[in-house]
Amino acid sequence: MVKLSDIETEQKNERTKNIDILTTIEVLQLMNDEDKKVAGAVQKVLPDIAEAVDIIYEKIADGGRLIYCGCGTSGRLGILDAVECPPTFGVEPELIQGIIAGGMGAIIKAVEGAEDNFQLGAEDLRSLGFTEKDVLVGIAASGRTPYVLGAVDYANSIGAKTISLTCSNGSRLNELSDVAIVPLPGAEVITGSTRLKSGTAQKMVLNMLSTSVMIKLGKVYGNLMVDVKASNEKLFERTVSIVKSATGADDCQAREVLERCGYSAKTAIVMIKCNMGMQKAEKALVEADGHISRVIEAYAL
């Protein structure tokens, strides 16, 4: 039995003890003041985040995958980060995935009791064909959720790298993992409601993990997401804007080159900046592991 009094995320916040009798604006101000502490908590663990990013990058570059695992809010945040990567960075959906206790139905409706099943975490990883080439990020605000512990224990048993993301010191999940990321935003506005500050801290860290890895993989040029998939009208126009911004081309030229290369912003940028045809641009990008800056350094006039 877990003693809630021993878990940092379950502590009572003395600053919000009278929140139920405040005016609306006072409630919002108090919540905003508490949220300001989250970024500072994340800042303190940047070295641990950097270590995790390097591990994830090395695994993905070697053909592995990134798998997020969590329950409730933590699980939903992992899935959210995973599903945003294909349209943003042009990766295959299988590269970054999330699993949640209770299955995908738990994304929209809580599945009570699933998080207490230690074996289920391992079973869900097996169903993904998880191997030692992959890396697992276990997400749990308390660091004590059996489902996540079971998944990390299984990943460790087959020699895979494991990373924990918690908001509580001294947890079992942190002890089990190769790298422990532990931002401590403090007691929640509503006691134990970890969808608030803890969830915000987890979201910020997940943003850093996936985005930094994608940058290292060459999915970004400057600060432009050049592997964006033009799968709808908004993203098509964004692709045009990216090519114009990266090359200085006018609207007409950007659209004409994009049409010739299948709306690949990366290829279009190289074609324009290096004055080369589509096939040569594509080959140059492959040789440069997808990094536009390396191609431009080698071929730009």
C-alpha cells in the first residue's frame, strides 16, 4: 500500500488552502502564480533532460524507436507528444509511440484499476515488439505507478535503455531507470491533482525530448520545421511559407519548385539554394543524413 503522505505530489499546498472561497479572478491569479514555478523546476533538471535526449537520439539513429508509457494524464501526455511528431517532423507513426494503461480507450475515458497492474505494462510493450534497440520513457508524477514500473522493469530485463519522468524524489521508478528526470513544481493547487503543475512540467519535458531529438536528426533548418507533411491546406501554406523564409524565393517560385518535388520543403530548399535538380537534391540530402545545413555547406555557390 502506497502512503500518500510520502509522495511529494500528494502534499497539501498551504498557499491555496482557501481557494474555495476566493473570487474567480483570485482563483485564476493563484493558479497562475503556481504555474510560474513550473518552468523553474524544469530548468533545474536540464542536464538530465540533455542526457535523455542524447540516448534517444542515438537509439533512433541506430534504427530504434521511442516509446512513452504512462497512466491517466501522464499516459495521455505521452500519446499526445507521439502523435504530433509525424505531421510536424515527417517521421513514420511507428517511430515514436505511446502506450497507456487500459489501452487507447483510456485516452478519452478513465479505465479504473489498469494502472495497478504491474504485468500489463510488460505485456503492452511485448505487443509492440519492443526490443533492446528501443528506448522507453516511463511517465508517472508519483513515480510509483505499477503499470509503468512493470514496463520499465521489462525494458531493463531485455537490455533496453530506460528514462523516467516523475515529479517526486526518491521514487521506485527513478531508481529503476537509467536516467531520471525529476522536475519538482511543488504541491498542486488542488491537492493531488497532478494534471495541473505536474502535468504541465511533464508536457514541457516531453516537448524538449522529442523536439531536441528531431533537431539532432536534421528535421529542422534554422528554426523551421522543414520535414512538415503538407497533409491539409494549412500545412500546405505553411510549407510554402517555410520555403520562402529559408530561401528568399517569391511565392510563385516557391510553389513551382514545391510542385516539382512533391511538396517536400527540404528538397525544395536545397534545389533553390544550391541551384540543383530534384534528384541531385534528394541524393545530397541522403548523403547528409537529412541535414540541410550540411548540404548547403557542401554545395552552395
